[in-house]
Amino acid sequence: MANGSLFLAVFSMNLIYVVVNIYAFLLKMFYVPTAYKEIFGELYPARNSLANLFIMQALELPYIFFVYRPEVLFCLNAIAMLFTTSYLVILTKGYFFLDFYTPKRLMLFQLPIFACWIALLLPVFGIIEFTPMYKTIMTIVVLALEIIYIAHLDRCRVMVIKEIRAIEEDEFSNETDFPVLFARRVKWLPLLLCVLLIVTFLINQPVAKMIRDIIMSVISVWFAIYSLNPHRNAKKLPKALKNKEEAEEVPAPARYRLTEKYCKETQEKLIDIVRSKKLYLEEHITMNDLIDIMHTNKNYLSEVIARSEYQSFYKLINTMRIEHACEMLQNDTSLKLEQVALESGFTSGSSFSQIFKRIMNITPKEYISTIHAE
């Protein structure tokens, strides 16, 4: 009775998982919300790749008829892991960097998976025996491929985080003011999914697959709800990254609109205003505030800051905050660091310590020690 109930649970969850992913596939391929029909391409630049990832899960449908056959389960877990990881790489590049793979490149990128798939299907169709030796060899091969795809995925994750931070540092002076973009929310999700798939593959048990199906189904439903939400705004990140990539294709002199003389004069004026008005002491000052004060436009001011020693609005403001904090500590080393942080424009002592170390290459406490040593 217990085995029968377990069999029914595994069978049902596999069927639900396949149905949910087919629905998600249809949603991605054919549903375009009227509320943002005109900007649908910007919202979903990797739409087709995501749809392909969903429909690939339908390959698990045959498992319904072969529950508890270890060679079938082994094959499905291996292919699900490899295809999901490879498509996560494609999705990341497509969504955040607008790098769409051509059919030829896509085939080459996933060709090793198809080769593994053929090898994994041999025992499923009874062509060769599913022996412990065969399982060991294929486990090593599959894990080696998975590591390669995960390395690609992690590289994409690091690139996304780096680019997001660069964009946010052009606008804000405090990390607490950085917009919580979609990428910041899910930056670890792809790697966590890969870990889940690897664990399921190594365990290779129906119950483990059932738990994986439950988790993946929840994620697929979340994606469906996210897609159906008509109140979402178009993401600014892909456009910003695209503009950056286009700019990098242009020779450096052509990218600059301002003359060297004008740029230098504006830099001096900018630094003088920020210092004299002590704008850096305002916790939530943004680039837009500075634009209003200087009566200039964003493109010009961004170029002026980018060509200065500070390189970004965030570094400009926080460098001056650190200078102010150093002056406070030189005058009175007994001050509490939390007090110094708040009076220097930081939102917390922890952010102050992190930025101090980043700019000064020593911690605030080590800086105090150098003052005492003098």
C-alpha cells in the first residue's frame, strides 16, 4: 500500500511538472499582455530561449510510463541537468546582454549534450546493459560537462552583477538606494537550481526527482505569474548594456562629446560645488540632484564624471565622504565609528567600513592606529 501511494505520488508529480512547463511554454510563445504590448520585445528579449527551456521539460513525459526504471531516471536527470544549465547561460546572455545565439552557435554550444543523450538512451532502449561501470563512466562525463556549463553560467552571473553595479553607481551615492532590479533578486537562483539538479542526478531516486519536480514546478508557476503581471515596467538594464556595447564599438575620441578644456572646467566646477555645499553629507543624494544644482544635462555630467579620477557619481560622493570621515578621526580618534559614518553621509556603520576599506585599503580601526602611531 505504501509503495502504491509512493508510486502514485511520483507519477502525479511528474505529470504535473510536465503539464506546468507545457503551459509555461504556450504562455511564453503566444501570450502578449495588452498593457505592455508595444514594449514586449524589451521586456522579454530572451523569450524564445525561455520557451525552449520550458518545452524541453516535456521530454520527461515518458518517465510516467517507466517509473522506477533506474536507467530511464538516470537519463532524464542527466539531460534535465545539462539542458537546464546550458539554457540558463543562453537566457542570461540573451536577457541581460542581448547576445542571441545563432542557430549554428546554439547547436555547437549544446552539441555535447546531444552526444550524451544518445549514449544515455542506449540502455533505455536495451541496446546495451545498464551496468555499474556504464553508470560510473557516464556520471563522470555528465558531471564534467555540467561543470563546464556552470563555469559559463557563473561568469555570466559575475558580469551581470558588475554591469548592474556600474549602472547604479552612475545614479546613486548609497547602496541602500540602489534599485532592487530583477537581476539582483535572482542572481543566485540559476546556480542554486544547478545544485538542486546535480544533487537529484547523483541520488538518482524517484523520491528525489519528485521533490525536484515540486520545486521546479513552483518556480515555473512563479515565472508564469510574473509574466502575467500587467503592471511591470520595462527593464532599463538590457537597453543600458546594449548602449554600452554599441559605445565600445566606436573609437574612444568619437564617444566623447565634450572638449578636453570644457570637461576639465566642468570637473573643477563640479568638485567645487560638491565640496563647498557639502553635498556629500546628504545621505540620499542622487545624480539627478546634482544635475538640478548644476543646471546641466545628464549626458554631459555623466561624461564629465566618467572622465574624472572618480569615474562614477557613487565613487565621487563616497570618496569625499571618506575624506570627511578621516578629518573627523584625525581631530578626535575617540569618536565612535557609527557616529563618524552617519555624520559623513553614510547610512550605516557597516557600509562606511566597507567603502572605507575599498577606498583607503585599510579599515577605519587600522586608520585610527596609524594616527596614534604618528
